Amino acid sequence: MSWFTKTLTSSIGRKLMMALTGLFLITFLIIHASGNLQLLANDGGKAFNMYTKFMTTSPIIKTVSYILYASIIIHVIWAIMLTRLNQTARPAGYEYDKLGQSSSWASRSMMLLGTIILIFIVIHMKTFWFVYKFGSIDMVSYDGEEYKDLYSVVVDAFKNPLYTGFYVVSMVFLAFHLAHGFWSGFQTLGLNHKKYTPLIKTVGLIIAIVIPIVFAIQPVYVYLFA
Ligand code: HEM
């Protein structure tokens, strides 16, 4: 076994992979949440459709997308492997974990939260990503150029109160997952410093609150005003 394979399959290597893919996924979420704000442009979908065309055709962003899909898969598989490893090493769990005195509810529920987010991602990709890539979708023309009308697909989906409700509730779970994940990722990477740790924790908390709110605003806005 090479040192590379050994490192990746060791306990710390697995944690490292979780941290690196997790932090990359958070970067994606920040870009995805801000980019999708075009939905609120109140222009019949022009800005949003132009933005999605750019995001799905630019060769650099296409390459990043493949890294994104791989990161989601690795993050999920490694999470399952680490959980199993921890259960074998410590089947009953720590007494203080049960009391929740030294660990937050979010930190003890990362697997449950992650599973809910994974279900969200599968449903989300089926509704938008799959339809955009493989479904039949209307075309619109702006300034003589043709665009897929993904905006109408998004509006149709969010006009359903159940679907919008599902998004808003899922964002609460995302908030808790991010609240622990951001700080934990940096800790795994070795950042444990008297001066910087409180800063990382604060930035993590801000991200965990702002990103899910920005995401949740979008379906609610479309439901109410589009
Ligand atoms: C609630 C607001 C959201 C809206 C309106 C939205 C909208 C979209 C749309 C329209 C697409 C397909 C077009 C594209 O590939 O760029 C997409 C793709 C995607 N979304 Fe979202 N999204 C939201 C939230 C989320 C959240 C919270 C996550 C993850 C937890 C997520 C993960 C993804 C992923 C992984 C893709 C595939 C990206 C790619 O192919 O590069 N989205 N989203």
C-alpha cells in the first residue's frame, strides 16, 4: 500500500478528507446561495437564466462541478466509514456525550443531519439539475440568444407550498450541520489556536446562519411574489 493510500484510509486521513471536502462544499454553498439571488431580480427570469447558462457552459465551472459531485460522494462515503469505525471502537458511546455537556446537539447529530441534507440534495437535483441537463425544457430568447428557461421550472416548483416548506425546513437542518461542520473542519486541519479559534467559531456561526437564510428566502420570495 502506498503512503498516499495509507494516509487516506487511516483514521486521521479519513477525517482529513471529510474536512477538505466539507470546506469545499461550504465554498460551493456560498457561491450557489449568492448566485441564485438572481431569482429575486424581478425581470421575468432573464438574469437567472443567463446566469445558469454561464454556470453550466463555462469550461472552468464545468470542471469545478465534477470536483463538486466527487466531493459530495466522498464526503458521504467517508462519513459512513468514520461512523462505523467509531461505533466499533466505542459501541456504547461516551457517558458525557449522552449528557451533552461537552458536545453540542449538532456535533452529536452530524450523521442524522447529513442524511437529511443528502435526501434534500437528491430531491433538489432531480427537480432542477436533472430537468436542466436531461429533461425537456422551454427555450427563451434574450437579445437574440437562446437560453433554457430554468426560471420557469424553479417558479413552478416553488409555487407549491409543500415544496417551498420542504426547502425552508431543510435549511434549518443545514444550519445545524454547518454550525458544527465549519469549525470542526478547521480543527481537523490543525487550526487550534488561542487567538484564531474563537474567530473561526464566529465566522462558522455567521455562515451557518446567513447561508441557510439566503437559501430559504429564495423559495419563499418566489412563492409569494413571482
Ligand atoms: C433554496 C435555494 C436553492 C435554489 C433556488 C437552488 C437552485 C438550483 C438550480 C436551479 C440548480 C440547477 C442549475 C445548476 O446546475 O446550476 C441547482 C443545482 C445544484 N444545487 Fe441548488 N439551489 C438551492 C439550494 C441548494 C442547497 C441548500 C444545496 C446543498 C445543500 C444545493 C445543491 C445543489 C447542487 C449540488 C447542484 C448541482 C450543481 C452543479 O451541477 O454544478 N442547492 N440548484
